[in-house]
Amino acid sequence: MKRCWLFFKMFCTELKKHFRVDSVDSFVHRFRREHPGKPCPSTPTVYRYIALRNADLPVKLRRRVKSWRNAHQRMNKKVLGTSIEERPEIVDKRTTVGDWEGNLIKGKRTVNEPALMTLTDRSSRYEIIVKIPNYHADTCRDALQTIINAYVLEKFHSVTFDNGSEFALLDQVAGTQVYFAHPYAPWERGSNENQNGLIREFIPKGMSMRVFDESYITNVQYVLNHRLRKSLGYLSASEVFELLSPSN
């Protein structure tokens, strides 16, 4: 451990941060990238260090994961608009940015409570998080339109949303094609579901969204977009988003 003194000094400092950008694994790879000449332990070695030191990792507050395979199916639930079945096959390849998955994260389940609209780019996992005052259908429509208007259209080919009633007016949004997943099929928006689970580390389930201001939400978005990811070859979502953007 003494050989890696710089790593462990920086690592222990990182663990104490509330808005902690890196996981254990991504911190290891970030250190290797930023300090190529310095000794660096492997990820398993770091976990052994944590166990030996009885160090506490920040608790990740996750939702109780429901079994998708055994999800209750109501075949009579109406799909709100254009079905995911009509989505082009190229979207599944995740080769370019601009195809998004979306949903809401709710605090207290009261329709007049604030919520978060989350959008995840399928290729880069880049995340957009916007706080909205309530989750009425017209509020969700206006929020999505505002987001699209803030980006160049080349970065919004499509958005695939959950089939919840709060999204009933999204087919009125201009500048992108909105698709709707099948009822009770969250795996069809798996990237967004995973990101929403990560967000719960910072925004526990059941807390009112009134507690979290815009600055706090911006920090959460920054953390997700700058964390190095194994699935992206240890690049961040922000880096991949820029690399794959049409302007590049």
C-alpha cells in the first residue's frame, strides 16, 4: 500500500465528497489516466483495502428492483402514440448520438409535486435532468419541447418514453420523433432505468423534490456525465457524447 500512497490519499479524499464523480473502479482508471507514472492498485485490491480498513463506502440509495420478467401485464393498456415497434432498427445499434430514452423521477407521488424529467442518450449515456413543477401532461410536453429547443436538432432524432399517462401529449412536441415503449416493459428503456437508479444515490426515494434546488440537480447531472464507465471503455458519457456528435 505504501507504494500507492498518492492513490490512496486522493481516493480517501474522493470518498468523503457528497457529489462523488467516480465509483471505485472508475477512480482507479481515472488515476491511471491522469497519473501514468504513479503506482496504482487494481480495483479488487482497493476493495480489499476498504474491507481491511473497515472504511465506509457512501451508501447507494437504490430503488427496490422489480422483476421485469415477472412484471404484471395489462394487455388492454393503450399505447399513447407511435409504438416502439415502429422505431428504426438503427436506433438499436447505438452508433450515433441523438436517440434518447426518457422518464420521470418522482419524489412524493402527488401529481402537483415537482418531479425530474430525465433523458438518457442511448449511445453515450449522456444525461439531461430537468426539474419540473408537477407532472401534468402539458407540463411534461412543455419541458421536453424546451429541452429540444436548447439543443441542435441533430442531437434529438428520437426519444422513447414510458407509456405513463403524464406523457399523453408528447406526440405534440416538434423537432423529434417520440416513441412509446410497451406498457410494463421498462427494459425497453434500460439505459434510462439504469441512470435513474444512479440518481437515487443523491435523491432518495420518497423525498419531496422541493428539497432539491437547480444547483443540486446540476451537480447530479455533472457527476453522471463525468464518471468514467466500463461500458464506454472508461471514457465518460460527456466525452463520448462529444466524440459521436454530428458536428464532430
